[in-house]
Amino acid sequence: MLGFGYNDMGYVRAQSLADTLQRNRALTTLGLKRNQIEKVRNKSLRTAFQHNRTLTTLNLSGNQIGDVGAKSLGVALQDNTALTTLDLSENRIGNVGVQSLFDALQYNTVLTTLGLKTNRIGDVGAKSLGVALQDNTALTTLDLSENHVGVVGAQSLFDALQHNTVLTTLDLRKNQIGDVGAKSLFDALQHNTVLTRLDLSGNQIGKVGAQSLRIALQHNRKLIMLNLSNNQIGDDGAQSLSVALRDNTVTLITYLFKPCLYCYFLI
């Protein structure tokens, strides 16, 4: 394990690291959080990740690599056969860059955890991801929190859940899916048999969305953790949830007030 977080690495040292990674046969975990890697010629790191066959965990969060960097990583991921965990949070990645990443998911069969918190994915990027998730057979954990995903993007994601057979953890905190998006999700949950953890906190979900959840939980027997804090469910919505919990035979933990469902940390 090697951590270089908060080191303002810049171009010269990152270039040297990229050269080393191409030859390295031992390092499995690398942390490069907040290192101003946006200054680096993306081709260097892309080439390094294409050739490296031992690195399994990589944290590039807070580097502002943008769409250009994301496109380079997307190319690398198509050929990479080792990386299982990738954190790209806080990188100003928009729908163009995320399209390249999600295109890679159609070829990559090893990446299981992808963190994209606080980027600029939006509905267009979420639709691209929805297409990729329908056929992906590897990704089990996906963080899309704080990405301006609205109703249209949410519907595409949730349509994918009816076909996806591997995703177990989905974080959609602080987006704008609302009641309409929530209804699409809960319709999908009636058929999904793998998702176990879901965070929908801070999504403007009201009593209508909560009522849809009640129906979904009558059919879904896999979801064990659900976060609905910081929404507008109200008394009527809470009543619907209480009925759902009474009828559901799975251990379901529903958070209505706590700020987060789970957190996973990379170096």
C-alpha cells in the first residue's frame, strides 16, 4: 500500500510515478487524493494503468481530472485486468467523461467498486450508466451521490436494475430524483433480486414516493438497508413505510433521520 494523498504532486513526480507503475509487480493499493494531477498529461497515467497488472485499489479523488482525464481512464479500463476499486470523487467529471467510463464497463470484467461522488454526471451521464449497467457483470458498489441526477437519469438507472444481476450497493444521496424517480426505482425493486443497500437521502422524496416503496417491499426480499433521511416523507409517508416494514419479512433498516447509510473509505 502506498499513500501520496494531499502532496501537490504535480507533473514531474506524477510522470515519474507513471513510469514506475508500468514496471511495478508488487504494489496493490495506491492513494493519490488531492494531488493536482489535472496538470499531468493524461496519456502517461493511462499507459501506466494499461500495463500494470497488480494494482487493485486506486484513489484519484479530488484531482479535477475532468472529462479529458476520465476519457483516458476509460480507455485504460478497457484493457486493465487487475483494478477492482476506483475512487474518482470530486473530479469535475461531466457526461462526456462519464460516457467513456461507462463504455469501458461493457468490456471491463473486474472492477467491482466505483466512486463518483460530487461530479457533474447529471441526467445525460446517468442515462449512459443505465445502459452500461444492464450488461455489466462485475460492478457491485456504485456511489453517484451529489451528481445532479434528476428524474430522467434516475429512471434510466432504475430500468437497468431490472436487468442487472450483480449490483448490491447503490448510493444516490443528495440528488433530485423526487417522487417520480422514486416510483421508477420502487417499480424496479419489485423485480430486482440482488440490491441489498440503497441510499436515497436528500432526494426530495415525499409521501407519494413512500407509498410506492410500500408496494415494492411487498415483493422485494433482498433489500436490507435503506436510507431515506432528509426527504419530505411526512406523517402519511411514514405510515406507509410502517405498513411496509410490518409486511416485509427481511431485516430492513430504514433510516428516516440519520445523515448517512454507510461509508466506505479509500486511502
